[in-house]
Amino acid sequence: MSPTVFKEAGFRFFFFSREEPRMHVHIVSEDGEAKFWLEPEIELARNYRYSRKQLKVIEISGRSL
């Protein structure tokens, strides 16, 4: 199961329970997908097809988590 945390600007922010102990969030849209670490700081873990501009929008949107 992958509960959605929220949706914004066409991006879906979600997580998988029991995936791994370090806090993180997955982001997906029709353009691609990414994973960001939330601890100790917000940091890109993986990126599949997002541009730098899209990653910046995702990072800014995710700061409200």
C-alpha cells in the first residue's frame, strides 16, 4: 500500500510503509518519478526523467510536508 501524502502541481507525494527505515517520500507524475530523503535534510535520492526545473518545484512543494 502506498498512501498519498498530498498532491500539488500535478505531482503525487506518497510513501511505501516498511520500505526502509530512513524517512523519505516518492513523487510521481506523468513526466517521471523521484525519491527524496527527508532526514537529516531534504535531499534528492533518485530521479527518473524530471528536469532540474521540475525537481526544484517538487522540492519547494515538499517543504510543506
